[in-house]
Amino acid sequence: MTGTPQESKALAEHFFRQEYAKMVSVITRYFGLDKVNMAEDIVQDTLAEAISHWEFNGIPQNPEAWLYTVAKNKALNLLKRDQYLLQYKNQVETMDQSSVDTIFSDERIADDQLRMMFACCHPAISQESQVSLMLKTLCGLGIGEIASAFLTSNETINKRLVRARKTLKSEEVSFELPDSTRLEERLDTVLKTIFLLFNEGYSASKGDRLIKYELCLEAIRLTELIVNHRDFAEFSAPSALLSLMLLNASRFEARVDQEGNFVRMVHQDRSLWNQALISRGLRHMQKINAAQEIGLYHILATISAYHSTAKTYASTDWPAILNMYDALASFDKSPLVQLNRAIALARVRGPEEAIGTLLDLEKEIPASYHLFHSTLADLYVETGEFSEAIIRLEKALQYVKVDSEVEIIRKRIAACEEQLKS
């Protein structure tokens, strides 16, 4: 297979992004978690060789097999060095006698990535470092990409990764799934980290992009690894989280207009909602309904299902959604949940009652939480109190950090001012 040097480089980088996490996870099985950085170096070297070799010799017929073979050979060469040979004698023999197809089989890759996921989310590692470590080792993102995703510096991300790797070593974390007595507890941590990753992509906290699709897609991929693994068949929470993310992701195209501005659900073109993702999400809903379990992700997925199956905003089953938010209060009393409950309350009992509820909660919510002020502004607009709406929008403007939302709030202030003039 041939191609221009530019095509060869682009394809090498594409395959590297697709295969990076798989190769790191599998090689870490042989090196151990305390040497995960060595596994990453081997995979990085494999990419460098692929770019050089493919530009000069053309793209191989089976790029994946080529990458796996080179990665295996590099790992073996390192393990056979004098300073490592005695320590890794058994690993060398196992790897030397195993074919590339065996080492990088689909089942082995899934198992090793799952082990890596649970290692990244070890309770001794801080939440910020957990997410950074997952993005680096399981999503194949570079330091700069992770820093960009969370609008922080490369130095900060490097420090988080160094701390996380030191913890893996000091805690002697094994490259195995937790035993049955700790599996569910650790699963909760893993799912929480994945959900944080999805939320950062779904509604970015900072920057010039409202949605960072690549983070959402990685969160979905990681959850599918858990859902499809035999050891987690008895747990319904992973399916609930997957259903929630698929249903929310189905609205991506409608959530942002051509200028990159956020489009609220009431104004979204529902013909743009991805019906295939909705169908997948609802199939997983059937699984969690059969489990007859009620948890955080189960309730959130049910709420999203009500939204995703409504033909119009007005025909949404708001009473059922309000009931779900009332049930959710026992799991999550965060400001976002309270705001979303107020929106449902306004649809069921009117904006006046929703305004009163939010004002009662104001002391409990940080003043810097801009969504609180913008939600109140929406409700004030519904009641015709445009002066109050402007006050709240101006407060929101002080704290919003996403560029596109700044412009939206300014337009909303201008629209309220026009209403006051009329």
C-alpha cells in the first residue's frame, strides 16, 4: 500500500491515536504499573518509527499488525537489557513465546484496558489526577491536549501525572481488577471519573468551545468496556451511565448552532437529534429497568429518556421528570440538579413557584455559579419581570468562562432591554 509522505504520516498518527491506549495497557501487563511510563515511551517510539518508515516505504497492508509487531519487539528488547533481564525473566519468556495476535487479541486488550482503568481510579489518587491519568493512558491524549481540554498548563498536567504514577508505585497497585469485596466500591469511583470526563466534554467549563466531542466519545468508549465485560454483568450502574451518555450525546448536533452558540432545548431542531444513539440508549434503559435498581445514573438516564422521546418541548412529560428530580435529591443535591428541578417545576406549577424555590436556595449556591443566575433570568422573562432578568444576566456575565456563552448572555440582556422600552 503506497501513499504520499503526508498521507503516510497522517495515517500513522491516525492509527497511533486509535491503538495507543491498547498498546500501553497490554505492555503495562508485562512491565507492571510502576513502569507505566516505560510502556508509554515504547509506544511513543513505535509511532516515531511508523512515521519514518511509512513515509519512506509506504503504508503497510495491515497497519495495526505492523504497529503491534514493532511495539512487541521494542518491549522485548527493553526487557532483555541486563538491568531488567533477571527482574522480568518470566515476562520475557511469555512475550517471546506469544504471537502478536495472542498478545494483542481483542479479549486481552479489553481485559488490560479495564485493569488500567481501575488502576487509574485507585482511591489513593486524587480526582484531578485520576482524570488526567485516564486521558493519558486510556484515551491516548497528549499532555498539551489534556491541558487544552481543561484550560490549564502543560506543567500542571505533568505534575498531576507524576503524582499519580508515584502513588501507583508507593501503593503497590497491582494490574488486576479489585477482589469481589472491593469491586463495587472501586466501580463507583471509576464511573464517577468517567462521568466527570463526559460532563467536561458535554458542557465545557472554560474556553472557546461549548462541547468537546472527543472527551464525550472517550467516556462512552470506556463505559462500553465495562458494560461488555463479563465481570460486571451483575451491575446495572454501568449500563445506566452508558444509556445516559448516549441519550445526551444524541442531541450534540442540535445543541450548538453554526456560529458555535449554545441552543437551549426549547429551541432545538429535534430533527437533528441522532435517532441511532437514542435507540442505543433506550436499549440500555431496558437492561437497567429489568434490574429494578434505583441509583444516580438510573434516575439521570430516565430523565434523559423522557426528554429524548418527546416529540416536542411542550409535550415533554414534565410531571414525570419532576418526580425523578425529587427522587434524585436523595443522591445528589448539587446546584445543577436543583436548577434542573426548578425548570421542571416551572413547567408543572408555573415560573413563579420555581423562582421562589430558587431564591430560597440562593444562600446555598455559590455566587459564582453563573447557571443559577441565567436560569433565574429565564424564569423572570417568563413572568415579564425584565428588570430582574437583566440583573441576573449581568451577574451571570461576571462569572461565565465559555466565550460563546458570553455573547449569548449579552444578546439576552439586549433583548430584555428592548422589552422594557416597548
